[in-house]
Amino acid sequence: MPSEPTEKIYELITMNRQIGHTYTVKMKDIPSPFIGVPVGSTNDPDKFVMDLTNTDPDEENRIIEGNIADIEYMEKC
């Protein structure tokens, strides 16, 4: 899948705080995509946090934080 424009990704993440859709998020330099609900960070407007749903069922939910600029693409699940 081609890279998404950064402006579009910022817009999707900002809107997702209210909507709560699940996305597949592919980060640059990380081979496997993440699946979860990405929302903007309350501490830094250039970052996002994501509650992952594609983790081992025996693990507690994992939450990651990353730079929005490092997202290669986002696709709604």
C-alpha cells in the first residue's frame, strides 16, 4: 500500500478520538503492522497513542506511543 500523506494521517487520528474506529497502522522501519484504536496524544500534538488489539490474548492490552510522522499508512479495519 502506498504511503499516506502526513496531513491525512493527522486528520484521521484527530477525528478518531471522538469516533474510536479500529485501524491497521504500519510504522516506518517496523515490519509488522499494529491493529488498534489510534488517538492523538494529550501531551504532544505530534504523537499518537494506540490501544493494540492484535496482541497475545494472554497478555493485558498493550498501549504504544509513536510519532505520527513515522506512520507509513493507516487503513480502517
